[in-house]
Amino acid sequence: MAGSSGWRRGHGLWRRGARGRRGRVAGKVALVTGAAGGLGRSHVRRLAEEGADLVVVDLCGPVDTVPYPQSTPEQLDDAVEEARALGRRVVARRADVRDRAALQEAVDAGLDAFGRLDVVVANAGIAPLLVEDRVEAWHDAIGVNLTGTFHTVEVAVPSMVAAERGGSIVLVSSTAGLVGIGGASNGGLGYAASKHGVVGLMRTYANNLAPHSIRVNSVHPTGVATPMVTDPAVVAFVAQDPVLSATAPNALPVATVEPVDVSNAILWLASDEARYVTGVTLPVDAGFINRR
């Protein structure tokens, strides 16, 4: 019930109303992988704007089978400075999500600094969509997108369970994790298989972690206006595949969505507004899946 002070009660805590607004994830600590550029940078910004302190991780280097530019150490530094300028505390590490020990070190550093971890955004992912087909592209896609997601959850969960505060885990998949797209190349098949695999992880973790009040969901963007979609090498890959290039992708009259559209969905799932939402595959797709 709202009072004259602008406070109202919700989910075991007092939250500010419209006249005394707190951020939607104020007081929480969020881990974000793939944080330096593209979607990850947008997630970091939105979570910071809404009050979360952050543990941010990025490889900050190339993957041989990925044709578009990868994030750089300078971009990770910029993401950190942007969050700090918003008043947030940040722990940053360069790490490959395929390297479980390096991810564990990043999480441990965050726990040492902040004493808690409430939100996990397993965002790191690649699209090794090469016109020149290579079997290595399959292994890289599975390694980063699926095994890397598994590692991210595994290193984060023990502290969340031990804290007995619940939490939210969001796995970033794709529309290619819900429908059969991606093309016939090793990289395209690896991308689709890995993003479908993320859904299997999500659903199983959602059941396993529900007794601890830890919610697990996945987000499924259509094409997003980031270098992974707009780079000429990726455009060329799509153009040479008649299945991928046959029709306009989305039902709504937009070719792509913006990174912030995906980040807003993640923010909602991370917040107490979604406190009873778990096991959900949430498209942010401008009607892409509905057309299939």
C-alpha cells in the first residue's frame, strides 16, 4: 500500500514508489560476460543505470573463426568507466568463458569486493558464420556459446545458493535457439545447436535451482544492430545462403532491434518485478518466431 512518503511494500522489502524512485536492481550485484561491446556493453549500461554493482568479463581478443571484429581491452575499460560514472562499483577481468578457472577467478574477485552475487547474465557468444566453411567453426560455436554458458552458471551458483537470497540467471540465446535457422555450414549448424542447447540448460537449471528461489530464464533476440549482424562479412554469409536471405526476417517492419531492447528484457528478468518468472524462453524478436 502506498503511503505519503512514496514507499510501498513488495516481496519482503520496502521499495520506493514514483516519488522516491530507486533503481530496479539497486543493491544487487550482477555478473555479465561478453561485457565489453555489442549487447554486453548495453546490458552493463542498463544494469548500472538501474543500480547494480557489476562483475564484468570479456575475452577482449579474436576468435579465429569469427569474421567480424571482436571487443578490445579499451572497450572493456570504457564499459567500466561508464558504469563507474553512474556511481556503480565494478570488478573487471579479461577471461575466455571456455576457461572455467579464469571465470572462477573473476567471480571470486567480485565476491571479495562486494560480498554477494545476485544476478548472472551469460551473454558471451559468437557467430562463426564464414563463407569459407571450416569444421573449427562448429567447435568454437559450441565452446563459447554452450560450454561457456555452462561454465558461467556453474561458477556463479554455489555462492548464490549459500547466500540463501535467491537470485536471477539470464542466458542469452537467439531466435536460432527456438527455430531451425543458421544455414548448412559448420559455423551455422554450431550456432543453432549451441543456442538450442542453451535452452536445455536454462530449463534444467530452472528446475534444479527453484528450491533456492533462483530463477533461470533465456532471452532470444532477432537480429540486433551490433557488429555481429551488421559487419560486411556476416552480411555476405547471409546473402550467399538462399534460406537465410529469402524473406524479410521480422513481422514488425524493422530489420533489426536495438541492443537496449534486449537489455530492457534482461533488466526486467533480473528485477523483483519478475520474481515468479522462471523457465521462460523470452523472445525479443519483432515477431520473427511468430512468422515461422
